[in-house]
Amino acid sequence: MKRRLCRSWKGRMICGVCAGIGARFGVDAMLVRLAFAALCLVHGLGIFAYVMALLLMPEEIHCWSAEEGVYEEYC
């Protein structure tokens, strides 16, 4: 089962958008960040795309599992 597209807590730098996209599609988050930076050179399209992704992508949900003693991800 594939992960849902959501903002990640792991590898987060600003809001977790790039880390979430990278985790969902199996790409390094740094490549996603570079793609957003390149899109910023095209009339600020990267900034608009990042803000839209920030508003539309849900936050990754964590829940403490007492049985396993670890955090579980529900995204």
C-alpha cells in the first residue's frame, strides 16, 4: 500500500512539503527542493506551487503505540 501524500515530520526543513512529496514518490527530498527552487525562477511559480501544496496537503499524523513502544504513522 502506498503512502498518502501528506506533509512529513521526517526530513522537514520548513513545513514538510518537499519531504512529504519525496516520501510519497520515492524521491530524495533534496531533489524536490531543487525542483521548487528551479520553478521559482519561472515568474515565482515555485513559491505559488509550494504555498498551494502547503494549504492542500494534510499534516502527517503520529500516534503513540503503547504496545510496540514506538510512534506509528497514519499517513
